[in-house]
Amino acid sequence: MAIHNALGKAGEDAVAAYLEHNGYVIRDRNWRKNRLELDIVATKDNRLIIVEVKTRSNTEYIKPQDAVNWQKIRRIVIAADAYVKHFRIDAPVRFDIITAVGDAGAFEIEHIKEAFYPPVF
């Protein structure tokens, strides 16, 4: 496994642990349908939470959340729509970004709730 892949997996594991510690129930991790993917799908307070995880070793060049551009948002929203339809979910959906910066075992986690709203296509 490439170093950046290992860092990404460790960051996603740290974020999943963070969510569970804060009362979220993880429904799925790395859910895929065709070419669509959702990093983490969780529930809390009768809401479906779609979490985009961004892991970086440092923020020297760019903040991790800045990597979520409009194209990425569009793909996440399309994937979330597919997820909701596939599982026939009738609940409000929230889109969060959670960043994990640092090294495995020593990540600094930042949770950005309602990081974006679905654009109108």
C-alpha cells in the first residue's frame, strides 16, 4: 500500500472513531455504487450524515477542506442521492467535512458540520 493510501486509511479510521465517540452511528464506510463513493455515512438525531474525509500530513500548502471543490461536491451529492434511493431513506441529509491532519495515531481532527448544501443541478 502506498504511503499516501496508508495515511488516508489511518485518517479515515481516526475520523470513524471520533464520530462513534461523539454519538454517531456508522452505517457505511467507503460505500460504492458504480463510480460513486461516499467516505462515511452515519446517523445521529434522526439525520443521515454524509461525511467527506480529508487526510493530510500537514497544511503547509492547502487546507484539507479546500480540496472539496464544486466538482467533488457534485459527485458527493449524486452519490448521496443514490444512497438514499437505494436504501429508501426518509430522513434529512447533512453534508459534513472532517479533516484529519498529522500522522497515524496523532491526528488533529476538525469537524465542519453542514460544510455545504446540495447545489441545484
